[in-house]
Amino acid sequence: MLGGALKRVAAARAAPVWMRGAARRLGPPIHSIRATCQPSRQLATVQPDAEAPKSESKADSSDGRWPAALRHPDPLQSASAQALFAGSVASSSSGGCGGDGHGADVCGPRQELEKSIREFLGSTRQRPRAGLKADELVVKCPVCSPGKPRRLAYSAHLNTGTGTFVCTNCFEQGPWEKYQELARRRTFQNTIPKHRSTDPPPFEFAGATLQRLQQNLADHEEIYEALTGHDNGQLRLRPDVLAQYGVGLGFVDAGIPEIASLESLADGSDHAVPCLVFPRTAFRTNSFIESVDDASLPAALADADHSCDQEAAGTGLAGILHHTHADGAGSQTPALPDDAMSAYRTVQLKVVGWRTADLEMFFPVDEAQPGLFGFHVAGPDTSDVILTGHELDAVAAFQETGIPAVSLPRNPYQLPLDAMRALERFERVYVWLDDNHQGAEAASLITRKLGVDRCLVVRTKRGDPQGPKSASIALARGHDLTAILESSQPEQHDKVLTFGSLREAVRFEVTNPDLIRGVESTELPGWNAVYKGLRPGELTILSGATGSGKTTVISQLSLDFCKSGVSTLWGSFEIPNVRLATRMMGQFAKRDISKAPAEVDYWSRKFEQLPIYFLKFHGSTKPETVLETMRHAVYAYDVKHVVIDNLQFMMSMQAKGMDKYDAQDAAIATFRRFATDENVHITVVAHLRKDQPAADVDINSIFGSAKVTQEADNVVILQRYGNDSKVRMLNVLKNRFDGTLGKVFLSYEAEAMAFTEIPPPRKRKGVKIVKSVGKLSMADRLLAEMEAARMVDGTAEADDEPVPPRA
């Protein structure tokens, strides 16, 4: 058995990397691993049937903070994981399809399909990634990947059992024959560097460095106590659970928050700030992808004759994988990295500032393989899973309930398609997001995407306005998370409502008026006082004269909301997307980046982390086409804010005469209905009528019929103020939320390419002295001159009237 396995590995060296390990199947046999989850507040553990040999160094056993069984170079490495890896390889070498004649009728067509997939992917020089499902590959999309860089090209998920594929970017899907036909039409070679024969392998993390990140957390007294302590304000997380999830501590330079290497993250510098490190994990391999490359293969695996000697010596495959050699000090070190012996691998690190809330980065940025925090905790036979918005909430939920928990990858309120596909295998999903207005809206959207019948929504506060909003805060306050989980409720059908289902929502609005205001602006506090915030399910009309700065204002506001986690879709029908993105990136950097070309890459990487997307339309476009794309974006990217700039450019040349008003009214009605049905906020930019003076602008000055303003929930007009070319006035003329109307004054800052809020300018009134018929006395003349000078200098009150001269 061992000789056959080693010969296949040696013969596979001449094949592409993704072809190696064809006989190996993903995951362990059911009998080789069992998960025990106690119904009480016990930790779910993975136990192997056979006890693995214990070989721990004195350095490992000397540290009492981290349990020795859980302290490994990679957080996924445990004795059970290593036994799982060795057992899966050995079983695949002896029990493959057709190996003993059993199951030939079943596996024959599947083998033919697998052979076709291997040959075609090899001919197109792809290096597929393991998907988040056992029988899935992440490959290049034949429709949307040509012309894209490598890190964006792998967006299609291919089922190796059925041959069907679906792209999470363009939604193209179909059978394997369709994939081949589309791929032959458009070549993939423009996504491969010219100096390579195929795509480079995925980034591999050094196990020793990952271990150092975990050790950094144990060595940092303040942060370690804040996470594991039981005093007031401490999170009460257990060290073994933190180690099982692989939570570590890194250091990032606050002046240049960009991770250059994994070593710099672990070591830091003099100006570095501490950051929590959360690893994202995914399947290491499946039947199409080898878990180790040529550089990691020991000499025993490269030589088939030597492998036979190893088999005769009785070492077995596990013995070769654990083959050791002595270094100069006489210690034992593995010939293969421990990370290569697990069924899972770390694909990306999420780095979050400990005291700096806005510091959030990913390393590596260009990793193409999708992954989830806590994905390795959920075993192959797990039926339930908890989905949280933050990583520490997942750790707390798993610790107290025993149910594996994963967290959303980027935005705490956004479920991308990759993560959604990874959750398909679970029978029950507990959606446990922040218990606030924004979290409730996101939970409702996520349950509709995953399926209402198998999702339960967890409310941490359980009706108490002063209760904890998240699982980690609830644990820190001493609440019973198991009881909170048991109180979860399914989401009601969105078309049938009773007052019983509305009662809690009504109570929430009455008792929490500040939370239902919407997402507020962090840059324009005066805007929050009038407009309140960005609320889902509403339609806003923003209008203004040509050149007044409508696009600048709405791009600044949308970017502000986007930084608060609101996924935004921009439809610019007037300005090209490249120019719009350049302007928004300058607003994001608060400087004109065209004057600093060396910083473009840095700000591009920062800007790319924002949940913002752009419609690929320009000029006249039918509203039905725009609506279809918007619906796709809401489903695929959890978009909560849509910007249409502007309505007249989108509707141009689609109707003439009076029909153009009917066409515009129909488009507004469509947007109004879409905002309500999909529970998103839509901002439509519209022009003013050309025949109205700027001084007389009101709610009836917007181009089109009265239906435009009647359908809208909010109407805002941007106007110039006085003769100052930099001062603008945002005039809220309609606010259906609470009726608050008012004006917000802004001043344009050319360097920041954005507006800043200013106090209301004081209007100066001139005084006109009327010449009297009679002569004025000296006292009356001096009094009139003093009053006129005081009014001109602006020292008089606005409501004061000049003193008329006496006859």
C-alpha cells in the first residue's frame, strides 16, 4: 500500500502541481474522527480514535498559558489533524475508484469527467484553488476573467462531481461543456505573467511565524488579560479556545499601515501599534490539488526505490510524513512543515487594531482562495453553525455553546457569495450579528439569502434596550450565551405580517429613537441634525444647478457611509468610472493624489478594502437593465446604498416631447418600489429646471413632473450661497422620517477635494439713509451715521431695523 502511494507521488512530479494527489479525497473517513459537542457550556472537541504520539519540546511545555496540545506552528495543527491527513492519503491509495473492482459502474463516468477537467485546466495553464466545499474548485471564469489580474480572475466555482460551474462575479453558470466552449472563445493567457508557464501557487504561511503571532498574544500582559480575564470589562475567553481559532497578536506601524511581510507583522518596530490577528482558513486540497509542492517533498518521497525500503522497514506513510532529522543541537525537527499535514490551510490574515478602531488590513491582499475565520472548527459531520459579524463573537459563541462558529469575512453586515456557498452544507445556521438596527437589517437580508427555513436569528438583548449588543459583550457581562442562543427565532415571511411580529419592532423604535435614525455621517454633524442618517428603504432626490457640486457632495457622503460599513453601488451615467474613482480616492486620502504619484498604490489598496462597487453603464440606459444589475448587486454584495447620477443622463434620448416626463416618472416609480422591496436606500441625482432663477429655487424647481418629489422620502437641493464661489448650502426641503427641515452650510476645500461644514454665515444688511425734507440737527446726524456704521460692520442683530432719521 505504501509503495503504491509513494510511486504515484514520484510519478506525479512531472505533472502540474494541481494534478498531483489525484487519488486523495478531501476530508477524513467518518470513522477516523468524531466530534463531541456537549449540550451544556462545554467546548466542542475533535478527538482521534487512536492517540497520537507525544513529542513536545521542553520549550513548549514550559509555557503554562497555552495548552501544550494546542500550541502548534499553525493553529490548525493538532494530532487529530495530522492523523486525519495521513489516514486520508493512505485510504485513498488503497480504496480509490476501480482499485479493487468495486463501484466501477458508479465511478467510471466520474473518473472520465475528472480526467476531462484535469486535461482542460492543464491546457489553459490554470492553478485552481480548493473551494469552501469538499467537491469544489475555484477556477477562472471563462466570461469575466479575461483581462483581469490573477487575484481577480479566479471567481468561478466548479463542482468536480457534476461539472457544473457558477461565477460569483458575473453569475454565469452552466454545465462543464458550456465552460469549455466559453473558455475556447476567450483565452486565459492574458491573466498569466509572461515569464511563467502557469499561475504561481497560492501564498503559503510559515508555520513558525504563525506560532510566534500566537506567542505574542500570550506575552502581552494587557491584551491577554483583557481577553482572558474575568474582571469587569474583560472578555473571559479561554486560552485553549483562542489557540484553537489561532488568534494571535501582531504589530503594525501606525504611520504606514501596510503589512510588508509576515515577519514584520510578528516582530513590529518602534512605532508599531498592537493588532489582533485572525486567520482565515480553507480546505488545503482535494482530489485535484496536491497539498505539498516540489520544494516541500523530502528525498524519501522523490525516490520510488527508497520508498520501498521505507515500507520494508515498517515506518508507514505517517512515519515518512513525520520523518525527522537531528540538527546541530540534537533536537528533532520535522522534514515536512506541520502546515502541510493538515486538511486545512491558512489562506489569509485579518489584522485589526487593538485600540485603533479604523485600522483593519489583510495579508496577503492578493490572495485568491476564499476562506473564513473558524472554518476549520466545523468538522465534516457538523450540521449546525453560528454565523457572527466579528471574530471575537465567534470565539465567544463557540466557547459557551459548543457549536462551531464562523464570522463574516470583511464587512460585519455583508455575506459574500463565497461564504454563502461554504454555508450550504449546514442544516441549521444561527445568524448572530450585532443587536442593533443595522445588524437586524443585515440579519434579515442574510437569512433570505441562506434560506428562511434553515436560519434562526439570535437577538442578544432579548428585548432589553440596555442589554449587550453582541456575543462577546454578553460573555463579558456574565450572560448565559446558551440561553440566548435557545431564544433565537426564525425570520417571518416578508409578505405576511401580524402585529405580534411588529410589536417588538414598534417597541424598539419607541425606546431607541437614536438607533433608527440610520447610519450617520462622521464628517458632517450638521447634516445628521437635519437629515438624521441614511435609512434603508427610502428614496432621496438630490438636485442642484449645473456645476454646483452635486456629484462631489454625494460621492463624499457615500464614501463616508461606506467607511461605516454600508455596502454601496455607484451608477455614474455622466462621469466615467475611472474619473469618479480617482476623485473618490482623493476624497478618501483627503488630498489630491495626482500630486503624489508614489502614493497611488498605497491608497489604492486602502480604497480597495471598502465595500464599494460601480455600475458599468454610461449615458442613456434603460431603467430595466439598471434595475436588473442593481438586484444582482444586492444579492451578491449585500448592497444597502445605491447612487444614480444622474437621472437625466440615464433617461436621455429614450423619449421625446411630453413622453419624456412619463418615462422619467416610470423610472422614479421603479426605483421607489425597488427601495421598498429590497430594503435599500437609493439616492437619485436630478437636474433643476432651466427656466427658474437660482434665487427662487424650491421643491417644485426639480426637472420633471410633481411625481418625482411625491415618490421621494427626502428632497435635498444644493445651492450656491451669496457671491462666494466656495460656499454651498444643502437645503433639506422634504424629510418623511420626522419632518425636520433645515439648511447645512458647506465650504469647498480644493486640497481635500471635498466639502467641510461651516457655521451659518451672518448676512450683512446695508442701511439706506433717506434724505429728509427738513434739515437734521447735529445730534440726529451723528446718531444716524453711528447706526449706519454699526449695521455695515455686522454688529447689529439681523432683525434690527435702521433708525429712520427724524424730520
